[in-house]
Amino acid sequence: MERLRTSRIHVYGFIIILLLLVQATAAATSRCPAQQAAALLRLKRSFHHHHQPLLLPSWRAATDCCLWEGVSCDAAASGVVVTALDLGGHGPRGERLRRPGLPASGLEGLAEITHLNLSNAGFAGQIPIGVGSLRELVSLDLSSMPSPSSTELQSCNGHLTKLRELRLDGVDMSAAAAAAAGDWCDVLAESAPKLQLLTLQSCKLSGAIRSSFSRLRSLAVIDLSYNQGFSDASGEPFALSGEIPGFFAELSSLAILNLSNNGFNGSFPQGVFHLERLRVLDVSSNTNLSGSLPEFPAAGEASLEVLDLSETNFSGQIPGSIGNLKRLKMLDISGSNGRFSGALPDSISELTSLSFLDLSSSGFQLGELPASIGRMRSLSTLRLSECAISGEIPSSVGNLTRLRELDLSQNNLTGPITSINRKGAFLNLEILQLCCNSLSGPVPAFLFSLPRLEFISLMSNNLAGPLQEFDNPSPSLTSVYLNYNQLNGSIPRSFFQLMGLQTLDLSRNGLSGEVQLSYIWRLTNLSNLCLSANRLTVIADDEHIYNSSSSASLLQLNSLGLACCNMTKIPAILSLQPQWFDSLKAMMVTREGDMRKALENNLSGKFYRDTVVVTYKGAATTFIRVLIAFTVIDFSDNAFTGNIPESIGRLTSLRGLNLSHNAFTGTIPSQLSGLAQLESLDLSLNQLDGEIPEVLVSLTSIGWLNLSYNRLEGAIPQGGQFQTFGSSSFEGNAALCGKPLSIRCNGSNAGPPSLEHSESSEARTETIVLYISAGSGFGLGFAIAFLFQVFRRK
């Protein structure tokens, strides 16, 4: 026992001695100089504001600054010194917090620092002039910092001779660079001639790249992307423009070149393609930049991994030597203004490392898709829309087991889809776009059981036959478009077991049979439903209409299209119930924040991948990549009776309302004036009476109105958008008077309506009116809204 006690004492003593040695070693190797600790504490105090949480809690006086968050030290001849300060992302949290300013001086106390990162820290005020005195700097990151003054830039001239990495992304250099040395290229050449990495993304640079830029001979990474847009202050456009200088082909160390989303024009220097170390070349979204693909270096001599020429004016053919790019992982030449030509060379199948291939909308006439494409086993994204592909989908496509997105839309494909049904195929598939072809045969049931599939569009084909029941419904499937086909039979019950479903469009088919409304309500995530133009009978009863627990999906519904369906067994002899519309919370977006969030989703592409075929004045028209998050109610071509519920007026984000071809009675609710975003209103071919509410002239967004063939009376409201509608919007109401009708309200005839307002009612028959508003930001175009309404005269 005594021996055991003695042994423990020895062990404890050894541990204590070891801890003392570790502490002594740490004190000897990481003791922070007092002068540098004081400079850091002054810097911290400048961050603090009484409305903000205290940042950097480890920065405390009388403690070793080398152990503080974001601080690194190293040994030097004079002892331990601070060599790196990384405060990236350590700024104040929250949009309402006041941004702290950097001190005008103090950084010069860190003379030995080699790495300084103040990016995305939310600072205000000016960049300290002391940055220019940090002559040992190797890496400087001031991304998203305030705009520098010309004095600050001049303080750097000729002093940062050891700087190798400079990141200024998001820093507005539009005015300071020009004032400091005539041009930003001159500033860089004078300040840091040995730069190896330069990123000036979104810096509001403009004009051509000057010849002084060629003095930066050591550059390996150049990112000058997204320098095109409009000035926040003046609203004037800016862009990096002119020709891309030929001296880029002389930068032998160049590995990454990103010049995307600018205004460059002229011919691209082909010598850049032959740079031996070049791994990434991105000149996308320079719509006036031209050139062709050269013959590529022999296999083993090229390092290219990413080649993005999308949204440019490149032309010509893909050379067979592209097969030499064994390391290529991404090839995107989509949207090249339709100027590429020819077929795919067989050698493209030798790109066994390729994971992303997009040749969409570039003018290719590919003909039959080669079976050899099945050898590209690394492909995760394959986009070949609008490439004039004909014939059947090769069964070898099923070999692409890593495929996550397949887009063969807008081609001339024929034959059945079942040819790609192979064991183990598409288990990783998330997006399938085969719309707008001539595919035939049945819809493969296995597609709806794929474990990761989120989006499927087979619309506008010749698919026929009944939809089959399927096992193991996919839990991730959110969007299904099978509209504009020749499908028949009933809707399988397994469709209503796709619990993640948000959009279901089965319109424009020959589907028949009964659909229990209770099945629809089970899809609690459903936001867009369209069963229009079928022979379906939708059955709804008291239990499922009034039971809120079984109608939870109404909370998310953005669009509901049941035109040409028979609505049966609805209470009060086919009358619409007010509580239905009270439940449509997704159509009651009124807060500015909700609208801003919706726009952010659109910009990010979250709802920007649908394709729709509509009939516009009798002609089938295809619209690609339009917004799928629209809000519309279409109850046309049914047998609804009774009054139009006033509660519809609370659906403030509604863009389209079609209640035409029913048997509604009573007056038009004045509450419809609350639909501030309404763009289309069709109440035609009902039995509505009374006057048109004067308050409807407040609907400033409405561009389509049809109140024809009712029993309306009195004067047509004047002003607002009402003065833009033609007589066909009001015809068939014998007791209506006033413009644009020829009958004056005093009973006299005002003569024929003016040409600018008259429209043929026949021209509106079988017409779908589509509203698309397009916008762009930083070179990225996007569709903001789409809406359609059907008018059909019985």
C-alpha cells in the first residue's frame, strides 16, 4: 500500500514538472511584444460600439496577444513578432448594427506583419493610410471594405514590393484609382509589381486594360469578373471593355483567368488557350467577345480543367483535339448566340474527367446523340437543349450513373423514354428536362421512384397511354410537369403519395376519372396545381372542405387551375366557399420583406428553371426558363353558381383570376380592388349583374380584362387602366354604356369605337395572354413573372 502511494506521488510530480516546462516553453516562444499588443487593443477599441456585441473576447490586456483570436506570431531576429492578422468575417452581426470605423492610424505599429485580412468585417470609414507602410506584407485582403481614397492608394505606391496576393473584391475603385495615378492598372504596376494573385471582382472598374498591366509578369491568378453594371450614385453604366490584350498569352505562370460578366469585345487572343499552366479560363457573359476554339495541345501538355465561354459571341466548330484535354472537368459554351456549328467530335467521349457539359442554345446541329457519350462516366450535368438532336435517346445514357442533371429539352427526340431504364440508372438524378420534343410511348413509372429526383419536365411531347401506379414514391420530388401530352386514364393514387410535391401540372391531356379533393389536400407542400383541360371529375365533400386539418395544403397554394374539370359534390350546389380563400395564405403576401425574399429566390434561380408551351393567338409558343412561382387561380369552365366570394379580395399577391364560363350571379365584389398586383381578370360568360364597381380603376397593374357576356349595367368606370381596354372586354352586356362601347350613357349612339380600342372577340378566342417582365443584374438575365389566362367563348 505504501509502495502504491509513493508511486502516485512520483506520477503527480512528473505531471506538474511537465506542465511547468510546457508553460515556460510557451512563455519563451509566444510572448507578445507590448507595443504590438497595444496597437491591437487600439484596433479592437475602434470596433466597439454600445449598440453592438463585444467582438474578439480573447483580446484582453495583460494576456499573450499571440494567443488571441485571428493573431499569429513568429520568431524573428528581434524576438517574437506579430506576423498575421486575420479578422475576416469578425465584424458586427445584423443589418441594423452601425458599422464601426477603422482607426486612422495604428497599423504601422505592426511593421513586421506579412498577412493582413480585414475582409467582410463590416467596417466603415476610410482604409487606414498605415496599410501603405506595411512593407513586409505578402498577402492583403480588404474585400468588401469601404471605397479607398486617392491618398490611400498613393500611400501604397512603390512600398508593397513584397506583396504577392491582393484581394479587393467588392471595393469600389471607380473614382480613387483614376485620381491616384490615372488608371487602376498603373496603380497596381507601381504598388505591387510582383503580384501573383489579384482579385478585383465587382470593383466597378471601367475602360480598357492598359499596357501597364503587362508589367505584372508573375501573375498566376487574375479575377476581374463582374465589373459591369450601373453606378449607385449617378446611375451611369460602367464596364471593363475593349479588347483583351494579347500580352495575356505571355503570362507563362497564369493558372486562373476569370474575366466573366464584363463588356469585352473583339477577338479573344488564342495564345491563352496554349498556356501550359492554365487550369481555369472563364470569359462568360461578354456578349461581344468573339473568337473560335483553336487546336488544343497534345495530350499530357494541357492543364485546362474549366472552360466557360457561355453567353459570348464565339463561333465555329469544336476541334477534334478537344479530346486531348484529359483534365477538363467543365465545358460550357451555352448561349453563344447560335454561332457554333457542326456535330460533336467523337473525341469528346475521351473527356473521362468531364463532370459538367453544357452546349445549349449555341447553334449546334448535333443530329443523333452518339452512343459513345455513355463513356463519359464522370458526368454529373449534361445540358444539350436546343441542339437539333434527333432520333431516340441512346440507351447508353443510362450508363451515366453519376448524372444529377439531364437536359435534352427543345430538340427533335423521338421514341420511348423507357430505353434509358437500366438497373441502377439515374439513382443520383435530381433534375430531368425532356420537354418540347416528340417523345412517344408511356411515362416510365420508375422515374417517380428515383430517390433524389426533385424536378421532372416531360411537357409538350407525344407521350400517350395511362399513367401507371408506382412503388416507393420519391421523397424529394417537388415539381412534375406532364402537361401538353396525350395521356389518358385516371390519375394514379401513388401521385398523391409524393409528399414533397410543390408543383403538379397535368393539364392539356386526356385524363379522366374522379379525383378526390381530399387526396390533393394530403399534399401539404403543394403550391401549384393545374389539372385544366382534361375530363377529370373533382369530388369534394363537406368533410374535406371544412376540416382545416385535411386542407392544410391550401396554406401554401400559389396557383390553382381546375379549368375544364367537373367540380361535383361541393356544398351549396357548386358555390365557392369563402373559407377556401381565407386559407390561401401564400397568396396574401403583403409585407415588403416577403416580397424581397421572393425576389431573392428568383435571382438565385430557386424558381427559375421551368419551360412552358402556351397558345398565343392561335399559335403554339414555347417560353424557356420562366418563373415557376406565379400566383393564379383558374376555375374557368365549370358549373359554379352563387356569388363570387368577397374573401378573394384578400389574396393580395394574386396575379391572375379566371372565373369565366360558369354560372355566377350577383354583383362584382368591390373587394376585388384589394388585388393590387392583379394583371389578368376574366369574369366573362357568367350571369353577373349590377354596375361595375368604380373602385376597380385602382387596379394599376391589370393588363387584361374580360367582363363580356354577363348582365352588367350602368356606366363603365373611366380612368386608370380601364381606358386602355377595348370594347370586346365589355361586349354582351346590353345595359352597359360609355367608352369604349358605342352606346353613350344618355341613350344615344356614339358611333363606332375607335380603332385603338376595338379588338375582335374572335381574336381572343382560344388565346392565352402571357405577361413576362425581364430584368438583368451583373449580366445575369432573369424572368421576373409569368402569367396566363384562357378565354373561350361557348
